[in-house]
Amino acid sequence: MKSLVEVNSDRILGFAAFAVDGGEIMSSVQIAMIAGLPYTALREAILAHPTLVEGLIPLFSSAPSLPVYSDARAADRVQPEVFQ
């Protein structure tokens, strides 16, 4: 799995899953993307067990949460991150 996350808002910009039944995972991420939710919403969710969607928690746990900027212009200089 890979995900592209906007650093300024933690919003999921892209996602790829290459696995058997990867569509199960993809649909959960797609709903979060449509809703404009941050990746932390999936990371902190209590997901049904056992499903492949549980793999999202380790994926997004490897990423730092949105930093707090004292200067709004500083947030504009940050580039998206790719998690894998």
C-alpha cells in the first residue's frame, strides 16, 4: 500500500493497494477522500475485524501528524509526503 498525503491538511490525495481483495481497502480510503477526511481519521478508527482494511492503521501510523505552524506562510512551503 502507498498513500500520498497533503502535509498542510493531512488530507489523503492518492492511494494505491496491490493485493488480493485490494478493492476492499480502496473503497474505505475512497470514502475518506471524498469526504475530505484527514488520514488520521482512518488511523484512529476502530475498524471491523478481520478485514484487509485493518492494514490502513499500520500504514498511517508510520506518518507524523500535522505539525502546528505559528506562521501560516510556513505551511505553504511544505511538500506532500508518500507513506508506504
